[in-house]
Amino acid sequence: MGVMKTGGRSGVRVGFGSGVLFALLAALPLRADEASAVLSNVPEGSQERGQADIQVFKYTDQTGVRSYSDTPPVGLHYTVMKFDCFACNPTSSVDWNTIPLQLRAFGTAINTASKRYRVDPALVRAVIHAESAFRPQAVSSKGAMGLMQLMPGTAQDMGVANAMAPEENIHGGVKYLARLLDQNRGDTRLATAAYNAGPGAVRRHNGVPPFAETQTYVERVKILHARYRKAMGKRFSGRVIAGAES
């Protein structure tokens, strides 16, 4: 496992053997109990999210300290935690028609990137909400990072040096979303399906792939997009028009 490390929270210990796990545990402003389970029918692409899942084992040691590790403890009861896309679980009890919107968070970065890449800022907010619930330190079980859950390869392709920095993450995520909108002629359903499952999966299936996670994600982004657009009080009319839907 590597070394044991005492975290910044009182009475919490983490053990880590990889940089990705350390980043995941550093993302624990989310309570562990709030993490959603990873689905078994995950998309095949999802920004090349093909790495093995990272499991985190939560347990209380003999001294009563809550601990996290990348290997299961011997002789102790533990819970397996996985972190994943906020809006992807078909069994989620969240009401996406009433969940509070984030209309001000990261406003400068979102508006700057949306204007630069001509992507509807309401769509950007919807994707951030669906991907990370506006948690900048979120790291998924497969290594997707930050507000827009960029995989390391995607972040590199988009010129993002630090995917955990909100401004850089938003810049790279919006740049990538603009590319997907261009590839799909402005169709937000196909572009967001590609954002979740990967552009190759959308091409192979000639539409939204038949993955429960992806179809759930696309529908929830659609709901959030409409709500953000209404709440923001204006429609986007840029070159990449995020309005066509199949």
C-alpha cells in the first residue's frame, strides 16, 4: 500500500499507494458516504475512461480512527467506496427538476470560456452540475478530475496543465465540449452523450449509445440545461448553437 498518512481532518488517516488515489482522497470535502456507486454497465469510451476502477476502503481502526486505504484492512469491517459522475446513476433519488441550481459559482471562468469557444454558458453549467455537482476537487473512480471531470488524456489534449485548478479545468472542458458540438452539428444530446461515453461510441451506435449511464446522463443534462437557460434569462446565439436535439 505504501505509507500511512494522517490527513488534514482530525481523526482521519489515509493510506495511499498511487497519485490518483491520493488525489481522490484529497477530494474528500465530499463526505465519503455521499459518494455514489459506480455502475456495472459503464460506457465504453467516456473520454477514454477505460482505466481500472480505483477502490477506496473506509474503516475504523482499533484506536477508533476513521481510515481510508487502497487495500482492504485485515480483520476489520470496511466499506468499499467509489466516486463517480453525479448525474449518471439511473437509480438516483435526486429530483433533477427541483435540485437547486448554481447560478453564480465560477461565473468568471465559465463566462470567459463560453465566450471564447462560443458554447452556451447554460449548457456549461448543466454539464458541470451533472459531472461534479460543482465540486472542484472531485476525482472519479476512473481518474476523471475536477469540475468537468477531465480524464488525464483529454486534459492534456486540451492544453490543461492542472486539471484540479477550476479555471483550467473549465477552460479545457468547454474547449472539449465545443469540439463535440462541432462534430455533432450543434446537437446537444449527441455532444453530451459523447462527453460521457466518448465520441467513438456515439459514432458506432449512430446516436446516443444504449448504455443506461449515458442515456440517464443525457436526459439529466437536458433537464439541467433547460433550467439553467430559463434561470439565466437568455438564449445563446453563438456560432456553436447548443439548441438542436435529436
